[in-house]
Amino acid sequence: MKVTSAEIVISAVKPDQYPGEALPEFALAGRSNVGKSSFINKMLNRKNLARTSSKPGKTQTLNFYLINEMLHFVDVPGYGYAKVSKKEREAWGKMLEKYLTSREQLKAVLLIVDLRHPPTNDDIMMYDFLKHYEIPCIVVATKADKIPKTKRQQHFKKTKEALNLDPNDQIILFSSETGEGKETAWGVLQSYMK
């Protein structure tokens, strides 16, 4: 898909702040520092639309990006970051759960994992949560360029096994450095928009 326009339209914390249009939405979930912002920027051909940060746990709201006036990416708070108070984490969890389980416009969740490491317990919990609520899930394994081609298959296999990946769920190898997987990801997203 050719992206001609992309902008952040709102950072929301509760449902009455969500955009009103009935456009398809794709939420991006993943642990802090996994490369969600880099993924968004690469997919949208923008350098700094989604702010990347050296400080994990920066996203504390649901950030809605309007793309080509036809769909939204929704960047959700990263999980698994220790420096955030337990109370804050619980508040994010409630906000996230409410959005994921009640938003009609949500077409699928992109679960962003780091291909270099096996999925964390938090990744596995998030995947299980999505399966429990029957929310479509697309796994995006980022930082693929950091793994030699000869070792990719074994990392790929470890990711699938750790998540106990449903055979119907897709896993996309992605690199925000080289753009690998970008066209595949757009193809998969478009299949959910029909």
C-alpha cells in the first residue's frame, strides 16, 4: 500500500476520546523497547511520526494514527517495563483490556516481538489473552536483519513454539532497517480490511 498521508490524531485514555469514524483499526502491542515506533515509522515511510525513545515505557496512552484517511494504527502502551509503578501498570492494563475487548473497529492486533530473543512471559500472556477473547492476531518478528540468514529458521521456530502459535495465525519477519516484511505486512493488513 502506498501511504500518502499519516498523522497522529489523538492520544486517548478512555473510550469517549477514541476517534468517532468507523474506520478499521490495527492495534500494535509489544513489550517496551521492542521496536513498535520503528515499525510504525517504517510502515508509514516517516522518520519520526512515532517517537522512538531510549526510555522504555514512554507510551502511556492509546495513540491513534490516521493513515490515508482509511485506517488507524493504534499504538498501545508497552508492557513488561519494571520502572513503572504497579498502580500505573494496572491502570494501563485496564485501559488496554477495555479497548481490546470492546472496540468494534479493531480488526486485528499486531503482536510485535523481537526475533533475536524468545518471546517473554509477557508476550506469551498477551498472545494467550488475544486467543482467549478471539481477537485476530498477527505476529510481527522485528529486528530480522540482526540475525544471520542461516539462523533465522531456528529463531522463527523458537518464536512459534514459545507462543504455541495457532497454525491460522501469521508470523511476519520484519526489519525496520531494511524494510523486509513491509509489503507482506501491508498485504496481511489489507486482507483484514475487506
